[in-house]
Amino acid sequence: MASVNAMHGFSRKRDAWLLATRPRTLVAGLVPIAVGTAIAAAEGVSRPGVALLAALTALLLQISANLANDVFDFERGADDETRLGPPRAVATGLLSAREVRRGTAIAATASALAGSGLVWIGGWPVALAGAASIVVALAYTGGPWPLGYHGLGDLCTFLFFGVVGVAGSYYVQAGALSPLALAASIPIGCLVTAILVVNNVRDLESDARVGKRTLAVRMGRRATRVYFAALLGAAYLCALVLGFSYGAPRAALFPLATVVLALPLLRTVTNESDGPALNAALAGTARLAGAFGLLFAAGWIA
């Protein structure tokens, strides 16, 4: 009986950690690496081993950011009983704040260790980008001046999941930047930022109540919905322009097929305000970013 209870306890703890890592969001860290690697392959400078190391570094960094958000949002009062989003591990008591803080430190340290290999390959620009990434991941909801609480979450997401993720993964393989890699970072950054926008429009009232001044809180619901539509539109416009530029293969237009996923999401975010509908839209936007990014990557190496 004791062994059964121990196994049950282990299972609950494992599920709690899985919840805290928010696996549905991890696509945001991996897709930029896939796109940067695809552009490197298209230009004949890809290094698969380096790409895998970059993917591992990004994955661990994303996990550390998710764990940090879980504990820091709880401690700032953003995850109370009025929260519309999925349950958080600390807020529900599944894990203690101390446990999640320790997990955050372990994930961030592991990311830094994995990233040290990238620094050895790419030098000081990679060290600078990596250090900034770790600082932003932890300062997003933590520290004396949390970025996400001052309306800078969208900018940070676009820069680090778009420009740094795509162009940085290209750089560590090629040893230089290319205009195509920088251009390819724009649609990916737009779609990953759109994931955050759905999250913030869902939590608009509760964030405003606790003083979390996200861009959605500052802009209001109506303007944020227009902003969401603009991010989707910009991603598809960029994909269309890139599909006819840089000697792109015809398959580079593959991502345009995901518009069938984007339109229902746009309708939901534009018309719905309840938690379940926007939770579904949040998951759907993550799937859209994943499908778009993978088709984008596949198209450039086809």
C-alpha cells in the first residue's frame, strides 16, 4: 500500500512539473531554431550538431522562463481565483514557490551550460545574446522592475523569439548574419508574439486589477484585437514577399496554407471574451506558429 501511495505521489508531482513547464508553449522556443537552421541549409552553411545544441539551449531557456512566470506571477498576485487561464502549479498548491524557484534556477543553469558550447563556437556576440536572453527570461515577471508588468513583454517576445531565435541560430552555424535570416525572423516573431497577445487579451481585466500593465491593458481590448490581426497579417505578408525574393523555391510559399488555421483564431479573438474560448485560441495560436514555422523551414530546404 505504501508503495502504491508513493507511486501516486510521484505521478502527481511529475504531472505538476509538467503543468509548470507549460509544454504547449515550448514550440515558441523551438520553431525559431528550425527556421534559422533551414535558412542556413538553404544557403549551404548549416551545421546539424550546432543546430541541435541551439535547440536544447532554447528549450531549457523557455522552460526556465515558464517556471519563473509560474512562481513570480503568483507572488505578485496575478494568479488568484479569478484567473481565466489554465491552472498554475504554485497557485493551485501542486508545487511550492520554493520548489519552482529551485526548478527555475536549475533550468536556467542548464540552459547556460548548453549555451556555453554555442559561445565557444560563435564568440562574444553569442555570449551577449545568451546573457540577455537569460536576463529577460527571469526579469519578464521577476525582479524589481518586471518587464511584462510594464508593457514590454511583446517587444521582448518579438526580439528574442524572432530576431535572436532565428538570426541567432543562423549565426552560430554560419559565423555571420544574412539578410534572409534577418527577414525570416520577422514572421516568426510576429506569430510567437501573437501567442502572448491572446494570453494578455484573455487576462486583461485580472492583469489590470493587480497592476500588471501589459500592452493589452494599456491599449484596451478593442485595439489589442486589431493588433492581433495585424501580427497575423504581417506574418503572412512577410511569407508572401520572401516567397518571391532571394531566389526562393516555390515551396517557400507553403506557410500560406496555414491561413485556414489563422482565420478561425482571428474570429475567436475578435469576438470572444470568455476564458475557455480564449484558452482554446491560445493553444490554437501556438499550433499555428508551429505549423507555419515548420512549413516555412521545410519550404526553404525543399
